[in-house]
Amino acid sequence: MLRWYLFFPLCVILALPLESFAEQPVLAVEFSGNDVTRASVLLEELTFSPGEPYDLDKVESSRQAIMDLGLFKEVTTEIEETDEGVIVTFKMVERWFILPVPRIDRSADGVISAGGIVRFDNLFGLNQQLQLVFKQEREDEGEGNKTDVFKLKYSANRFTGTPYGVRIDFGNELANEDLKEDGEVIGEAKTQNDRFAFAIARQVTVWRPDENWRLETGYFTHRRRTELKSGELGRREDGRSAGIELKLISNQVHIEPNRRTGKEYGIELTWANGMFGSEFDFHRYDIFYREYRPIQQPALV
């Protein structure tokens, strides 16, 4: 019984600060450690505003929403109490935003490729992504035909102050190839493949940090041109496909310091038709679902 009398006052003392915070307004929200990321990007992830009463659940959901941006290794909160109210500070540790990745690869068919990828994951501090891919492929263990590949991808999930974003993809391939028919080489040609896609995205609903519905619609075009160097073209046909892409995606993925949890699913529609300038008509439907689960550690016997 004596232990209970000693423990009960301690519980009351520990609970007092939380109760006093809940009764006070939030005077200001501050950020620390965002050397690159702009404060305007972080403010849009908050589920509360200065002037509102302090709410522990809203502060935690805001912290998780900032972490889910994928820009930080860690995000913590600090509450400072004053006579007029409380000041909420989000402290964060930023990731590396420029990542060059050299790549050397050999496929099972003896194609050797060398090149690299350069990623800018927080362009201008606005949570925009830019990726450059460049590589060269050679067949026959590096002694055969050559293919030069270049790709550029830019995306902004949401422009500051708006629910809209954008995605731009550009790709170019120049290849020397053998034209085959029934397994026999009938000619040699130089082929150029160009692809361009542009899409506008909108956040349909946002329940931070629980679920984000995203609608994306855009236009794409893909053109192939063949320059015959010797022999015959055979059944090879050049042409252009063009059409629209439509995506609806639900993102419920949460980022933690060393893992991800949650799920993401959606549907994608691709439709090419002559009204869009395409020389081929086709349509494709894709449904995807991915889920992140923590790996359970086996119990030690």
C-alpha cells in the first residue's frame, strides 16, 4: 500500500505538463535542420496552425507527414512553454539530395553496359526531383553493336501553395543493330527511338499522414526511325505512337528512420489513338498493389 501512495503523486506530477500544454495556444512553429528544404514545403504538411490549442496528436501526425516527404533521416519535435503559450519546433536531419550512381552491368546475353545515374532529390529545396540517366551498351561481350541511351525525368509532386504537380519524361536511344528475319541477318541499320511524356497531377484528397489520393493525366509520344546502312529492312516498320495516360493512386506509405510501412495501390490507363496523332491504336490497363511490412525478428531460444 505504501508503494501505491508514493507512485500516485509521481503520476500526477508527470501528467501536469501535458495537461498544461493542451490548455495553451500554439504561438509559433519553427523548423531546425532544414538547411536545403524550404520552410514553405514543411508548413504545408502541418495538420495544425499557430493560434490553435496545443494538440499532441496533431503535432505527431505533422511530424510523420514531414517524415513521409522522404527528405529526412529523422524528424523529432521539441515543445517550449512560455507564459503566453507554447512554441513547437520540428528538428530534422536532411538526407543527401545529390546522388551520382555509376553503373557497370553484363546481361545473360553478353550485353555490357556502362554509364551512370545522377539524381537530384530536392531540387531548389522544393521537394522536386530531377534524374539523368546516361549509358552505353555493346553486344557480344562489348565487341558488337553499340546503343547510346539518355533519359531525363523531372517531377514535382505538388507545387507550393497548390494541389497540383507535374511530371516530364524524355528519352533518346541511338542504336546500331542487325536486322533479322527468321533468325537470319538481312541488313544493318541505325535506329533512333525518342519518347516524350508530360503529365499534370492533382492531390484529390489529403488526410495527412494517413492517406493521399493522387490523380494524374498526361500525353505521351514515342517515335522510331530507322536508317538503313546495308541490306534490306525486311518487315521492320517505323512509326509513331501517341496518346493519353491516366493514373489514380492511393499512397498510404509511411517512412521511418530505418524502414517503410503501409501500402500503395492504383490503376493506370494508357490509350493510343489516331486522334492524338498516333499511327497505331492500342490500349492497356495496369493495376498494382505494393505493401511494406516490417521483417519480424525470429525469437531467440
